[in-house]
Amino acid sequence: MNFLNSFIALVGEMAPYLLLGFLIAGVLHAFVPQTVYSRLLGRNDMRSVIWAALFGVPLPLCSCGVIPTAASMRREGASRAATVSFLISTPQTGVDSIAATASLLGLPFAVLRPVVAFVTALFSGGLVTLMKEDKSADHIDSEECQCEIRPQPKGFWGRTVEALRYGFIDMIQDIGKWLVVGLVIAGLITVLVPDGFFTRLNDYPILNMLVVLAIAAPMYLCATGSVPIAAALMLKGLSPGAALVLLMAGPATNMAAIMVIGKVLGRRTLAVYLTAIIVGAIGFGLGVDYLLPAEWFTVADAGCTAACHGATMPWWKVASSVVFATLLVVAFILRYCKRTKTNSVSMEQAYKIQGMMCNHCAANVQKALASVKGVESVRVELSEATAYITGSADATAIKEAISAAGYQVVE
């Protein structure tokens, strides 16, 4: 019961802010033309780097979903420096994760996250402006890049419907699973980890942050899903600075993103990318622990407030929790149960694909496969990690197209 109470309390605290964040995310997606981003990011200078960082901070894209978006911008003429800046700032924050951070970690943390993302993006982009062209990178042009920018719907009502669809269906499909995983982990930490467990590590702050970094960096951890985990760890004694390392490094990196960035932008650019994340996260983490007032980063125990003291949850939090849970169920049903008819085309081939983690990944793969000679139709099922292809296309060409898009075929 303690776990269930903690889980429900965490959902109640985050749900109103998550719903607001998803709505704003949808509005940004539907009403801001994506070509605006690429038009301002073409020069290899600090002006483009600054614009890229500013665009990236509010966008609610995860560390894998940002890859095809950044590649599209690169194809449209964005410079390498601006692309790296966008890749740094975007996955670390988003309007949804900023709102969730405010709900559980407080306003100072919610303000600090986008500031850190912006500064580290400027640092990384500035370094890339000083570098020569990386010969280890794949050349990207309009024919080779298979990334897709979805056309904007026409009219106010069309864009409004698109905003609601993107915010409350696509976004929840993309991060809903990881958000639930984060809430479950946070609930387990609250119940199973003794109070003060991490306090002993606070005497060794850099070691503490390196341990958190080593655990968080290779994992897939979305910006919003990392919030309840960081809150639960802080309640068990983790320092605010180390929690900031988790919040910044976890969403910005995972093994799939690292491999794709190295392939598209080159190994030297990847080194700058990782260095900026590591130095920025640890540097700002130390600043939080030693330069800012500790009372700014006090985390309230939402689980104890709602469960231990018998407090009742306000009606608007209950209503938000019900709406959020309903949207989760609907999004998962649409993703996993939308196929109601069996495959009837004898020429259809199925390819299992490794590395697809969101709708952006699936769209990227589908566009890449559609351009292969001999492909008559292609359907990518994200829930099955499988592409279904009809036509006479050569299997080798199909595998090469998937690889060029940054993913792998599972033999």
C-alpha cells in the first residue's frame, strides 16, 4: 500500500502540469512552421548557435526523437554548429518537463534546467564553430537525407486539431511509457531505499556526480520521466547538484543517440557533444551544491503528504490525474491495438528494426524506406519495432536505407 499511495500521490502532483505542458507542446508543433528553424540556422557562427539553443529549449523532443528533426534541419541548410547546439538544448528540457519539474522539484529547479540546457548548448556550438569540417561525418544532402518534416495543416481549426492530436496522442505515445516507468521507479525508491542512503556520498561531490553520470548517460531517460526519479533520490539524501546531473545528462544521451550523432556529424563533433554535456552537468551541479542556497532545492515528500498524514488530494489534482490516466490508456490502445486486420499481401516483407523509440523515429524510417527503388508501400509499426514492405525492392537496399537513417535491422 505504501508504494501505491506514493505512486498515486506523485501522479497527482505532476498530472496538472503535464497536461499543460502537453497542450503547449502541441501548440508549438502546430502553429510554429518548422521551416522557420532551418532558415535562421544556416551560418556557422554564434548567431545561429544562439537561435538553435533558443528553439531547442521549449521543444518537447526526447534524445532519440531529436535526431531526425536535427538531421532535417541539417538537410535544409542548418550549420553543423547550430545542429549540435539544437541537439544539446532540445532533449534536456521541454515545456512538459519544465512544468513537471516545477510540480515536484520547485520553481528554482524549473528555472535552472532550461538555463543549463541553453548555456551548455552555446558552449558546444561555440566549440564546433572553431572546428574544421569533420571528415568522419556522413555527407548529408537533399537526396541522401531521408528525414521528414510533417507539413503544417491549413486553417486555425485544422492546426488546433493537430495541436491536440500531437500534444495528447503523439506526445503521450512517445513518452508515456517512460514517464510511467519513471513514476514506478520513484515509488519503489520512496518505499525501498532507506532515508539518508545517499547522504554519505555527499562528502565526495564529484565522485557522487560521476556515479550518477555513469548510470544515467547510456540509459534512455526522457526529460519528464527523469523528474520523479530525481525527486525520489533527493528525498533519500542525493544532493541537488547530483540530481541536476541526472536531469541534464540522462535525457541528453543514450547509446542509440550517441551512435547516430557520431555517424551523421562525425566523431570529433560527437566528442564535443559529450564533453559539453559532462562538463556542463557537473559544473552546474557543483555550482548548485556550493553557490546557491540549499533551501531553494528542498523537495517536499508528495507521497508522505498525501498518504502518511491522511491528507486528501484537491479535486483539481484528482480530475487531472483521471484525465491523464485516460489519455495514457487511449494513447496506448491507439498504438498497440490499431491493427485490426491481418496481412493479406503475399509479397509483404517484415524487417525488425533496432533503435526506434518514438513516432519521430518511425516517421524517419518510413520516409527512408519509401525512397528505395522497388518499394510500393511501407508501413512502420513502432509497437512491434517492425517495418512491413510490399514490392520488389532488394533486401540489401532496404537494409542500407535503414542503416543510413541511423537504425539497425535485426537479423
